[in-house]
Amino acid sequence: MDFASLVQTLTDWIVQVGSSVHDLPGTVGFGLGLFTWFAVEQILHRVMSGLRWVILIGAIVALGLSVPYLASLMMGSGPPPAP
């Protein structure tokens, strides 16, 4: 299942639940809203966590820094001094 169909399925489910929530008792409606909020928050958290790494790697690549250069900077050997 691709990401777009997963989002569409969850959106349809939330809309369906939202249309039937008026018929539920208050406590059940509150619990369902709380569960829906938590599920959506967790999905967004995972997507943004992955997106954070993509942005970080993209920034490093955009700066033109290579992995061996970054490793040498982190290990303390650094680039040779300028003449």
C-alpha cells in the first residue's frame, strides 16, 4: 500500500467517524476523538522524523561536503593548513 492510498483511507475513516459521532454517547465520542487525534499525531510524527533526516542529508550534500571530509573533521585531522 502506497502512502497516498494510506492517507486517503485514514482520511475517509476519520470523515466517516466524524459524521457518526453525534449518535454516540459523550464518553465514547470523547474517547474516539482522543484516539483519532493520537493516531494522526503519531503518523505526522513519523513522517516528519523521516523528513528531518532527508532535509539534513540534503543540506550536507548541498554544501558539497563529502563523508570522508566530514569524518576527518570529526576525528580532528581536518584539512591541511593553507600555505
